[in-house]
Amino acid sequence: MTAPCDPLERRYRRLLLAYPRTYRRAHGDELLDVLLEEAAPGQRVPVPREAWGLLTGGLRSRITHQATGSAWVDGLHLGVTAVAAVNLSALLPYAQALPLWTLVSALALLAILRGRSRTAFPLTLLAGVKAVGIAAGRQEFDVTVLPVLPNPLSSRALFEDSDPFLVAVGYAIVLIGLAVLAWPRRPVRARSYWWWAAVVPAAWAGPAWMPEDTLYLISLSRMSVEVAAFGLVVAAGYLTRDYRWALASGIYLLVVSCDLAFHAEHLARQHLAYAGILSLLLLAAAFAPLRQRRHCLD
């Protein structure tokens, strides 16, 4: 394929990147020819309506493309990926003090993203044992100066407002999911590297939106990532009439619910709003495929 020299063609090709690679290989040139034929003479920029249509169509195509294979296997893998990303985000602000264990956690997430469950299992186990040890004040594997002080991403020491049991729950859910996927070996698809983009905002303690004296803090940046992800889950379930997205969200919300239940005495209105929003979105994700089916039958 020759490189496009026309500015309009280059811009259309960039917009077509919203579609999956397989779709672009099969229909990209044909769609591009139609767009260029309908363009006005001398036009250099796609009209907003066309640009929006290409972006939304690409997103719809990507979501539909993901709804293949076993729904429960894929949903389990998605849920495990989300929890593993949060486990890494908990360590990321302390990477300077814990470079090895942050790297081990990152490698575990990378193995999960690439669908290598058997490789991810021992890496997750090592990172989990170390994390639970730090939360319990024990020296596992190597000597760690406690408390582990943060960098500017966080204002508190590692696991200062948590508990060894809660830390263990997060890693245990990932390990159980990986064990189910790996023994017997169940094929899972490789995930997008865009998952890495969610780790940093989930790790950031700001911007502040809770009272300073709150013992259990949830950052607005993390909540924004979670609400955006749950919103995509609702849209994906509606478009594909598939429950894998709701299954993954339920696994993730299980970890969040354990965290909230443990801190029940310290919950403020913001915590309740946070829990309510995620619960409503999960409920919508569960009913979205059913509503779509009814709509199709009418």
C-alpha cells in the first residue's frame, strides 16, 4: 500500500485506525474510496459528521469484535485483568522504594494482558506474598524499610489505610482466576496495551474530593477511571447482547465491596455515592443485553 500524499486521505486513514486491524485489512481501502469519492472538490478536512461517524463506528466494531469466544472465560479474564491493574496501581506510587516488587507486579499484569496465565500465576503469587507481608509488617523475601513512604502520586504510606486481609483478597481473586484459566489451559485473547493507561490515574491520590480527616480515601482520578470503564461495560453489553462485560465488572466490584465493608465505620457520603454509582452501572450492565434482546424482538 502506497503512502497517501493527499491531506484528506491521510486524515481519513487516521480516523480509520479506530477500526480493528482485521476490519481495516478487509474493508479499509473500499471504505476509503467511498469517502474520497463523496468528498467535495478541494476538501482537505473530513466534515465533523463523517469524523464522528467513523470514530463511533470504529468503537462499535472493536466492541463487537471482542464479543467472540467463550463469554465466561473472556469475562473472567477481563475481571482478573482489572483487579491485577489495581494491584499494580497500589504499588506504583512506591516504585522508588520497592522497584523489584513493582516490576514483578507489572510483569504479572503484562503476562495477563498477553494471555499467558501460567506465567502470570507465579509472578502474581510472589508480588502478593510481598504485598501482604508489607501490610502485616513482616519482612518477606527481602528487608523492606517500613513504613514504605510514597512519591508525589500518593500522600500516605503503603497500605496505611488498608489491612493484610484486604490486600490478600485482591491477589487471591487474581490467583483463583488465573488458576481456572490455566488448569486446564483455556485460550484467552491478548488484551490491549491501553490497560496501562488506566494504572497511573488509578494510582494517583488526587484530586482531593473527600474531607482531609477521612481515614479511608478514594481518589477522584481512580473513581473517574472506574466510572468510565463501567460506562463502557454498559455500552458493550447493549451493543453485543453479551454478559462477559457484566461478569468482569462483578468480579472487580467484589474487591471494591470488600474494601468498603472493611471501612464501614469510616464511610462518608462520598463513599456511599461512589458505591452507589458503580452498583447502578453494574446493574445496568446486567440488564443491558436483556433490554437489547427485547428491542430486537419487538
